[in-house]
Amino acid sequence: MASLQASNLLFPSKASSNRIININAAISVPKLPKINFPVPALIRKPASNKTNLAEELKIRHRDNGFTEYSIPIVERREYKVEDYSNPLVEAQFYAILEAIADRVEMHKNVGEQRDNWNNLLLNSINMIILTAATMSSMAGLAGGSLLALNLPSTLLFFAATGMLIIMNKIQPSQLAEEQRNATKLFMQLQRELQTLLALRRRPSEDDVKEATERVLALDKAYPLPLLGKMIEKFPKTFEPAVWWPEKENDHQLFQRNNKPHHHTMKQNRNGWSEELEMEMREIVKVLKSKDTEDYARLGGLGLKINKTLAISGPLLTGIAAVGSAFVGTNSSWAPAVAAAAGALAATVNTLEHGGQVGMVVEMYRNCAGFFTLLEESIESTLNESDVEKRENGELFEMKVALQLGRSVSELRDLAKRSSLSELDEFASKLF
């Protein structure tokens, strides 16, 4: 019976083939647990009285009981009006930079022009003097009968005398050195202002005022015009150059405060300490007693030499002109005087302007001014009683050392030997 049923299943008969067999199948799947995903709730705190913007995003696991934690939102900064630079102030600052760049170019071009003046006038005047001396000698050898040689030589000597007076008055070599110094100082000021911008510091009204004062001080110290504003080339006494705005009573205040402070200064407060203050005071003492005094002495000596040469040149050409005028008047000495005076005049002119004595005097004047400026810079810094308003002490010390061509350790050693009265050298190693 069982085999019959199996055979019917495998090989259904005709009777059973007409029947429809429905088979229902079901797959049993295990039931998954329900998972609740927590939704973060955004909760706003009441605004704080201080910031008015403090908000936090709080995320809680409410159902699972995890510890509450919060993610703070980055607060916006409340900018004040002072944080933004005044557009007008920025425009004024950039206008000053443009004016400085223009002055750099002007002083550079004028300096090259006046250096050319020195070379051209030197060569031209020497050629005139030597030509006149030659013609005067030839007229003397001819017995003074050659008016064609006698008259031109006299005129050339007088022309050389007038040109020498003008050349010695303006001192082209000194004029060229003035413009070179002006170019250097304007470029230095330009770099300082550009550094201020590079440090992402917005210019203020005080920056504009200070920059304007420094530009005007440089214009006054190194004028471009010759007539009316030219620097006196032969002053009664030698004076250092001054190209910075002068501050009143700084030197007197420094003299009163030249003793050590009796207050207790915190060590390394803004980089300053009592030892550093004493070091700077010793440096000022060395600059005044050594460097500034030596350059003032050398500048005075150079000024005297230049005065002597400036007077001797036109005097000799004048004597040569008079001697040339007397050639042919039965004066045997006239040709010799004209030739000798002309040769000496050419020598003196070459020594004065070829040697650029005026430029050397201006160089001494500028060096003495550099040391004077460094002294005043140190004095004005030490006169500021609030050390927080000073420039950082370590940075200031490094700047002073570099300006004197020394390392910081060498500068400290210099101040130490100065305090022990064992100093036998100048403060500057540069010049």
C-alpha cells in the first residue's frame, strides 16, 4: 500500500492527474529586536549677559541613560569700531608711502646728476686752466707780441676763476653725498612702514603723524633745491646732521635720570631689567665720549681743509689771470707767474674735487648724526618710566648691537668694561 502511494506520487495516474494539489510553504524568520534611534534635541540656553551669543548643542541618550554631554558652538567675535582701521587713515598712510617712493627716485636721480656735475666741472676747469697756462707761456716765449695768445689766456683764467668760485660754493661732491644719504634714509623709512604693514598691524593716526613728521624732517635735512635752501657748506662750526624730528627736553630728562632707579623692577618685565638699563646708559656714555666726539673732531678738521682749498683755488687762478695780463709789458716774471699759478690752481682743484673733500666732510657729518640719533633713541627709551610702553628690551638690545656692528654678548662686554673704566675702543665696529 505504501509502495503504491509512492508510485502514485512519482507517476500519477490519469485519474489523479486531473486533481490540483495545493502546497503551502512558509519560512520561519526569527524576530529582530526593536531598536530606538535617539534623535538629538536642540536646546537653546538663554543668552548670556556678557556674550549674548552663547549657544550649545546638547545631545542626550534619553532612553539608555548615558551621561549628558554638550558640543559648544564657536562664538562670533563682537568687533568694536576701534578694531577696524579708519579707511581715511589707511589712505593717508599709503599716500605717505607713495610720496616716500617718489622722493627715493628723485634723490637718486638728483644725486647722479650732481655727481656728474662734479666730474664734468672738474675736468672742464682743469682743461681751461692748463690751456690758459700753456697759451700764456707761449705768449711769453714770443716776447708778448702775440695778442692772439695773450688775450685768450687772460680771459680763460678769469673764466676759470669764476667757475671755481661757483663750484667751491656749491661743492658738487658734497651735494651728491647728501642725495645718496637722503636716498638711503628714505628707503630705510619706506622699509619700516612696509614692515609695519607686513606684521598685519593696521596703521593708526599716530603712525600717520609720525611718518609725516619724519618725511618732513628728511626734506628739511636734505633739500633738493640749490638756491635758498642749500645746506651751508662752510659753517662756522661743524655740526652733525639731523634728519629726525627733534624731541624737546629728552636730553635734560636723561641727565636727571642718569642714576640707577631706586624702584624694584621685575626681572624680564617686557624684556627689561635694571642690568639692561645700566648697560644702555654705559653704551650712551661710550658713544658720546668716543664715537661722536671723534667724528666731530675729524669733521671739523675736514671742514678746515676744505675751506683752505676752496679759497686757494680761485686765488691762484686770479693771480694767474693777472700775470697773464702783464705778459708782453716788459715783465719777465709775468709768464712764469701765470704758468706756475695756473699749474698750482689745477693741482688744488684736483685735490679738492677729485679727492671729494666735500663728500668726506658730509660723510663725517652723517656718521656723527647717526651716533647722535642712536644716543637720543636710547635716552628716549630709558626716559619712559612705564616699561610696558617701551620696545621689548631684548629686541632693543639686539637692534643696538647690530647698529654698532656687534653681537649682544660683545655689547654687554663693552658696557661692562666701560663701567670699570677699562675701555680703549670705540662703540661702533662698522665705521
